[in-house]
Amino acid sequence: MLFLTAVAQAAPPEVTLFAPGRAPLPVVIPDAATPAEADAASELQKYLARVCGRPVAIKREGDLFGNAGIFVGRTRAARQAGLPPAGVPDEAWGIEARGNRVLLCGVIDMSTKFAVYDFLERYAGVRWFLPTDLFESVPRRAQLAVPEGRQRRVPFLRPRAFGYIWHGERCSWVGEKDPQFECDRWAVRNRVSVDHRGCPQYHSHNLFAVIVPSRYGKEHPDYFPLRGGKRFIPPTDDYQDWQPCLSNPEVRRLFIEDAKRYFATHPDKEKEWYSLGINDGGGWCECDACKALDVPGRTWRTGPVMSDRYYDFVTEVATEVGKEYPDRTLGLIAYWAVEAPPERIERLPANVAVFLTQDAAQYHDSAYLKGDLDFTRRWLKVANGRLYRYDYTTLGWMVPRYYPHLIARDFRRVQQQRLLRGYYTEDVPMWGVGGPLHYVLAHCLLDPKVNVDALLDDFFRRMFPGARRPMQAYFELLEKAWRTRRPGRWFEGLGNLDTQLRIFDERTAERCNRLLADAAKLAKDDTERQRVRFFTLGWQLPYHYLQGRFLAEKMEREPDPRQRSRLAAELLTLVGRARAFWEQFREEDALLSGTYRWAMEELGYYATRDSTLEMAAAAALTNAVMEIAGQDDPAQARAHLEGLRAELAAQGRAESVELALRVLEHGAPPNALKNPELRPGSGEHPEGHDWQSQGAPAGWSLWKNAAGEFVLGDTGARIRGADSACWIQVLEVKPGDWLFARVQARADRSFNGRMSLRLRWQNADGGWYPDGGGGLDALREVPAQADWTELRVAGRVPEGAAKCALLLGTAGQKPDQWVEFREPYVGVLRDD
């Protein structure tokens, strides 16, 4: 008893915010509060009232009787106490508790909001794990007291910007919810930078916005890249697959003048940078002056390095601008062909800030991590310490990409080695499969020393009081799947669902299902059941496609054509179920379905997945029919197919069987390709944008976006060392025609990228139809595939299409890797 008394007497004094029998302290704002200060005070009032179960008043400082209260923003009381803190970055904030008042004040409006949310989280125990009140946790308390003292909070990285979230809040914005159910509000509550600092307009793709084709294309073609002996003028002003002629002195002058104009009209030194970011593509100039600036033969990842020519341009522009605006910043992204630091430039000017593009999710691979760390240290020197990360967290991933412990280890390492100043992630969070991932990321950016296991335990304990064990096991399984042993790959799975699906094996996928089903049974109330349902639906969408992948692989392995045709019919049924599920899913609330709609419909990353599976089934059916027709009596083969058609007709999925019946009736159509043997020789070559005929076999053309070598040999036609490249042939087609295409393909054992068979529609003038080129795809991610495998597609030509381009391609090769094709075939069945 004496010991307890002594401890109690030694306890520091506290400021009581509310207690039984004592009214809550009022929230106090400046007499001339800014909209952001008023909004922060309203948030504090709302959550404190929920914590204590009683009303909490808001008063202006001039109307306050006495000096008791919780003061928000730049009040007189804060100024008298020396808040905001002096000599700290503008994203910092201070919290002071003394006597009968608490002061919450940031250097700027945004950090005043940070002060309020930090206070609510730290002392009132409020949490915002995901957007919407479904994932809030606001514990009830009878009493709340804060120890006296002053605290200064400075975020570790500045800025901490999340793409596709920051653009709604803008700090002082107070108004309607954003399209993703207040994701911007969730971001500021978790102290993410939301006032546009660090956003892409200050460092990302911008060269096309200065060298504008409609302004300079006719009179100054020399501003544009020389490609294939001709100056390339982009077709539209927003087209980005090109870079200006950076050696041209007039091009440099235009950027110097434009940067000066920008700084003259944008005075905010902290966040309004001028971007020198390259365009989002390749298309580099091939003139002698540009090439003279390059380091000959230098490559990085999958293509040639253009860093020395680009950073020579950056150095001149930044140096000249710095003479007039020495305290302003020019931002850029070290990306794609300029990701590697220059070799001939030891240091960039001090007014340049570099956002280094890195896919940190790949740090499950220690070799990949080592390469990135070596790269970062080199860049740190070249950028004079002004180095930031441009990340991609979960961009374009519908399959769970969940790795909280990798994130925690990464930022502890960044802090210990002082590698970065700030952070931006280009990301559209898939909340339904990401769970607490972005919550963990936000807290690690604030303080890398945070205990990630404590964060996750807090999430599962609060969100799932009844179903904690299965939900925790489910997310641990997602993380284990992500960390499956495999080589790290830059941009792995971006826009390629087939790659994503390979993260999960069938056993893991089924176990995920069981854990979510167990969680649904254990949930204690409707709120917990809604949370379980949220993540269950988020999982079910990729699970439908996982089922399709497992079934398609089983179909490909099946040697018996009759059984293979039945598996194809089963796959068609599964595609129907997946589409029906998507139609239901897309009507769910915006937080769950909004980002999936963005991926499935707006970007079109996954919209073709159903048709890809359907085409795989159609091609397998047709191929099986050819085998059956050669083995069985035609009448028996027809009876088999008509039985399958009857099964699928009720689902509206019998069209692929119709193709197989046409093949049975008329026989396999002749090969419509010219020179399917890909023999060298002279002849006509199809024409298209950036297509090449030199080195192509008769009837074919070549395309590559950067490096790559095309080789014709005795065994087939190879593509070696290409980032993205293909062989091309164009056929005349009619709407309603049935097409059936196949090709044998293989790759060397070190390659784990993509090989593909694609049919792309064109209009009568040779333009892609519709814009961007719809068509049929057979993509195969290659896991050490040295043996020949067959890629197949089948489908109908749509209305409006007059031509079909056959593309035999690859992507993601290193310089010594290859993909080979042989025996391409396209059969055409006319409706007439």
C-alpha cells in the first residue's frame, strides 16, 4: 500500500478533459479560424463526444469564459505558449497540456489537422483503419486525462503522398465526400500529406506539356525525336510515347523559359516544384547529337539507358533557372530509361529533386533488394541527398498484394541508412483485399520505429472481436502467398491478371475460402459480420479468376480430347458465373467496388480476362474437335458436341461450341497467313506506326519499343533481349468471321516474363479498332519454359473491323533472354 501511494504521489500532473460529474472541456478555435481549423475542431468535437457519450461544445477564443479548453490551431493561447514549434518543417505539429487546457497546433493548416488526429489516436484511442465508419474504432471512456507537458511531432518522411487519394482533401477543403467514400479524409486522419505536396504534377511526366505537337510540330519538327531517319511528330498533344530532341539548344531554352514563368506565378516554395519528368513512354531521339551524349551499350533492366543525355539536359535547365530562382526546386522521376543514375555527371545541381521509381513490394527477393539498395545509395550521392521514392504499392493488382512486414522492415532500413527524404505512391488501393496494408504504410512513413505487429494486433482485436483468429490467419496467408519464393520483377503483374493469379496455388486459395467462412460463423454482431463480408467479397472476385486459371491449366494438361472438351465447357460455365458475380459486385458500396470498377472498366486491365478464358475454352474445344473428328465417327463427334451445346445454351454460352461444330462440318480451314514458316526473303511487309520491315520475313513486320533483336533460324523465329516486341502480320477479315489461331512457343529457362499470341482488330484504314485495339489474347507468363507449348485463341470478328493484326510477342526480357515462335496458324471461317 505504501509503495502504491508513493507511485501515485510521483505521477505527473494531468489535464482532465472529462470525468464523471465534470463537463467535457470545450473545443476552442481562433476568432478568425481558417476553414481547415474549423474542420479540425469539428472532427475533434465529433470524436470526443462519441468517446465520452456527452455533447462537446465548440467556442471561439474571444467568446471563451476563462482559459479552460482544447485549443485548435493558431489561437492566441498557442502563440503565447510558443506554438507552432519554431524551426521545424511545416508538416510538424505540437501538443501541449498544461493546467486546464490542451493546445493543438501545426505549422500549417494541414499539420494542425495532424495534431488533432494524433491527439485523438494517442490519447482517446480512436482508430481509422480503412475509410468509412465501418472501419473506425471509437472506444467509450468515462474519464480522459492527458499528462502535462509539451510534445513536438515531426513526420519521418516529408511528404507522404498517396496517389489517387490526395487530390480530394487539399487540407482546407470541407465539402462533399470523394468518389471513394472519403478516402481523402481517411488519409489526413492517418497523417498522409494531402495538400498536393509530392503529387505527380511537381515531378512526373511533363515534357510533352512544353514541347506541344500542335504548337511546334509544323514549324519546328527538329524539336521532336528523329526515329528511323524521320522526325516523329506525335499524333495528339497528350500522346506520350516519345521524348523531345533533348540535345537541341532551342528545346532547352523553351524549358528554361517555361520554368521561370512557372516560378514567377507559383510562389509556394515548399510544394510548387517545376517538373522535368520524362514522358510516359520510350521513343527517344536517334539524332547524332543526342546519341553522342549517351554511354554506348549501357543497359538497365530490359532496355538501353538514356540517363546521360537526359541528365545533361536537366543540368543545363536547372543551372540556368537557378541563377534567377536559386531557392526553387525542379523535380523529376528517375524512371524507365532514365532510372539509372548518369555515369558522366557526378552530381546534379542542388535545386533538383529526384523521385526514384522503385517497386518495393519486390523486396521479398533479397537479390532484388540488394540491387535497389545499391542503386539508391548511388542516387543519393548524385542527387545531393534530395532523393525521394516513387512507389507502386498495390497499383493494378486485383489479386491480394499484401506485405505489411516487408513495408516495416523497408522503412526501418531507410531510416537507419538515411536513404530518402520523402515518399509518393502511385496507387489505387483495392481495400477489399488490402485490409490494413495502407494503414500500416501510413504509420511507417510517420515513424519507422512503430511496432507493426502491435498495429496489426490492434486492427484484428478491434475489428473482429469474435472472428479475430480466422481473419488474422487469412491475412497472414495472403502475406505468405506474396512472399512465395520467386525472382523479384519490376512492375510484376501490372495490368496482367495472369501474372497475379500465379501468386496463389489452389491449396492456398481454398484455405483462404475456409478461413473467411469460419470468420463469418464467429462474428458476434452485424457490424462484425459486415466487415467479414467486405473482405469476403473482396476475395471472391479474384477467387473466381483463380478458379478459371486452375481449370484452364487442368484443361491444357488433359490428353483425352473428349475430356478436354468437357473441361472447356465447364470453363465456359465458370466464366458465366464470374460475369454474374461481377455484375452483382460492382453495385456494392463505393469503397468496396469503386477501385475494382476503375481497374475492370476504366483502365480495362481485367475486362478482357473473361474473354481470355472464354477464348481459351473456345480454342480448346475447336482443337479437341479436330482430334475427335480424326478418331471418331463424325456422327459420334457431332453428338458429343451437341450434348455440350445443350448444356451451355441455357447459360447463353454455346457460341464457342458453334465454332467447333463449324470446324467439324467444314473441316479445319487452310492457314490464312502468308509465309507461316517465317522464312527469310523479299516481299511485301505490312505497314504501321513504328513497324519495321528490315530483317523481317516476307509478309511480316517487326515492332519493338526499345531494345530487342529479331532472329530467324532453323527452329523458329526468336525475339531476344526485348522489353516489349513482336512479329506482325495483317489479314483481311469481315465482321462475323470466326477466327481460330495458334502458335508453338517456347523460351529459355532463365526467362520468367511474357510470351503472347494476339489478334488485334483494325479498321479499313489500318487504325486500331476500337481506339487502342480490341481483339483476342493468349498470354502466357513463362516460368522457365524451355519446352514448346501451344498458345491458342478463337473468336468472332466484331462489327466495324476490317483487318486483323496477328502479333507474336514478348515482354520483360533481359538482354540475353529469348522467346521463340514456330508454326503460326490462323484459320478463317466465313459466315457466308
